[in-house]
Amino acid sequence: MVQVEDAIVARLESHGHKFEIFLDPEAADRIKEKGTVDLVNDVALDEIYKDARKGEKAGEDSLKEVFKTTDTSEIIVEIVRKGQIQLTTEQRHQMTERKRKQVIDTIARESINPQTNTPHPPARISQAIDETKIHIDPFKSVSEQVQIVLKAIKPLLPIRMEKAKLAVKLTGDAYGKVYGEIVREGYLTKEEWSKDGAWIGLLEVPAGMASEIMGALSRRGQDNIEIKVVKGK
């Protein structure tokens, strides 16, 4: 659970009432996208306030008037989705830096230099962002800003977002050792059991991470795994 001193305040004003919550800075995007909230980890206190800093709780009548419910989880989602995030200068700086790192890491993982078919180092991507002076918005999703950043840095870097397909074959005891890691590392587009009892799968992964993932799976499966990149579409 985030501590109150590290939390941000999300505020919604409606029908002449003000509602505030103490929110984990990392939770805002997730709540907006999924429409759910973890009351243990996403908020500092599972209370709805009319003034969070003063500790003044919102009345039940005002909650029913505006939200048509007193369910805390539902109300928090509405406040995050429809309200505004109140940040100190330091909180905004920290959130912007975290979001910038997430954007850079995503581009480094999921893109390649088409001239060399290798990923760009995060430091080079960061430098290109600095050179273009593109603004990272702490409240926009990573996926949305990845596309904005890619468009801005393409004149400076040969770069292409790409997926790689890996054909994986597991024999012996490798299925029990490796399968969980396979599904965590990418998206299984196909899987089946062969007549000789081997498991065969087609795994889609970020192109920039293909070599790293192949190495990790090979080390875990040892002599009971075969893995190769599938060329073409």
C-alpha cells in the first residue's frame, strides 16, 4: 500500500460537491484502462474525502447523489477516470521520469534497427527523445506515447516496431520447466502435442528481445528444447 505522503490526490467536482482520494501514482493508468481498483495496493486509504488533506470525509448523501452508489471501488474508478490528478511539482517530475523510462524501455524491447536487425540501446533512444524535445505526459498511457515518440524520433533513428516469431519444441521434462516462462515472455499463437509426445508452440515476442528470450529459454530447457526464429509472415 502506498503511504499518504507518497500518494497523489485525484479530485472530481460534480453537483456542487468535491470528492478526493489518495492514489498510488503508478495506479492511475491501470485504473483508467481496466476500470478496476485494488483497495489494498492502489490507494493509500480506502476512503472518499471532500478534502483529503484535511481528512474530511465525503458524506454518504453526496456520494449517492453523484455516483448513485456508496461502493468505494466504483467511486474511486469514476474519480480517476473523470476527475483530475493534483500533483506537486516534485510528484509531476517523478511521474514524468517514470513514464519516460517506461516508454524508452518499451521501444527498446519492441523495436529494431532495420539496417542491422538489432535493437537500439535505451541510451540512444533517450538521446533521440532529448534531441527532438518531445514532451512526455505523465497521464497518458505508455502505448499511446510510444507511437508519438516513434514518430518524432524516426527522422533521427532508423527504427521499426516489429514482432519475431519463435518456433519452440519441448521434450522430456522441459514442458514442466519452461512452459510457464514461455507464456510470460510472449504470445502463443499456436500450440499442439505431436505424435511423439513433444510439445510444439509458435511464440510471438518483441523483436528487440528475441535473442534474449531464446537464450533464457534455452538455458532453462537445456537439452530438451529446440528453438528457432521463423522467417516470413
